[in-house]
Amino acid sequence: MDINVTAAASRLGMSEPAVRQMIAAGRLARTSAAGAVRVSDADVERVRVQRRNEALRRHQDIAAFAREIRRVLWPTADRPDDTVELTDGRVQFRNTVPQSGNAPREGTQALPFLPVDATAVFGPHVLQAAAASPLAFKDSCRWCFADAAARVHETQRPQNTPSYRVLLGEPCERDRARFRAEEAKGRKTMTALRAKVEAGTRQADKDRARTEYDAAQRGASGAAARLRQATEALVRVDPSSAATVASGAPGASRFPTWCRCTADAQCEGHRRGRR
């Protein structure tokens, strides 16, 4: 599926000019030859994941990076008296946006000043939820807003990790239930994957054993045929050795000189009961 530049910019958390620069540089392939510029949905997702992985390599301690982002969004909100206990018992930052024009930028006013990798790591909608005033979540919570918006726009969804708690506070019961369901689904998926891998390993072992057995059987059949030929040649040139060969002496054939058995079938002499 193809999407336009506006949708690609929303997915990547970038401006439209920045997306157009990526297209011009070849990082995003243009799919429309004429008319409005469009790019592949899969290509945009590839770039989004790539940018996030690159940013994660630059920030090994994601919780520390989240605290850095929070200090930019709410530079005065980490004091104990700037927290409030909600009706369901959760503790959230008060996040009171200053009214004075000389006060430091906070909340949504500070979004343009976040570290470069913030959007790549956490996604634009998680950051918007972290920057919003509590008044915007009177009947909801930051986690619910961030998750719903991220699902609609296909950006990074909030994860049940300490770094997201730094930005969004404690999740509500609805989110905790979702996390439990996702973890159960993940365990079920991993169990099915392990079972599939183990079944594949067992089948590979069977195939390898069968291949080795078939090779050994072919080798044994060939060796038996060569031994019969050598026995016949020995008896022809040295008839006196016939008794030694037939007695099963060390090095002698265990097959009678007349035997023509193969690995798959008895010869005519054995079928008639010849000894």
C-alpha cells in the first residue's frame, strides 16, 4: 500500500520537508512517477524501525534518556509537591503549565526542544501524551491516549517498561489488563514457536539418520557385491581355497559363492532353500 508524504511524516514523527529530503536522498523510495508524491507503507515502516534501532544503540540506558526528556518537558515538575494522587490511587506529576511569559517552556511548548532521538525511540504520540496537561485526561489516562493514537497512526506504542512510566506515570487498570493479555499472548506465541522449532529439529535428526542409514546400506551392498566377485575370482584361480572360503575363515565371505542376494531381495538359490 502507498501513502502520501503527510501520512509518512506522521508515521515517522518528522516534518514533511524532512520526509521529502529522505525521498530525494533515496532513503525512501518514491512509488509514484507523476502527480502527488507517494511512498510505500512497508518502506516507511522499515525506516521507522531502522531509525528507532539506531537511536536505541545511541542510548543504552533508556530510562535515563526518558528522564532527560521529562526534564525538558517539565523542568519544575520533579519536586515532591508537584505530584498529585488520582482518585484510583495512582500518583501523577501535576504538570502545571506556567502562565508567565518569562517562565521556562513546559509541556507541549517544550516539544520542539526535545533531544533529536526522542521521537525515534518513543514515538510522537507517547511524547504528546507525556507533554499534555492532566486536564486533557479527566476521563482517561496518558497511556490510553498514547496507545490509541499510536494504533491509529501506526507509530510506536507505549510498552510496559520503566522508561515509559517515567514519561507517562503509572498505567490505569485497563492498561495493566492489556499488558497482562499481551504477555499471555506472547508466552503462547513463544511456546508455539519453541514447539515448531523442536519439531523441526526432530525431523532434521530423522532425515539425517535416514540419509546416513541409506548411505551405509548402499555401502554395505556394494561391499557385499565386491566380496562375492573377489570370492569367485579366488575360487577360479585357486580351487583349493573353496573349502576355506566356504568355512567362513577370517577374511572369507559369509556368502556362498552362488549367492546373488541384494539388500532388498533374496537370490533364487536362497529362495529354494539351498545351503
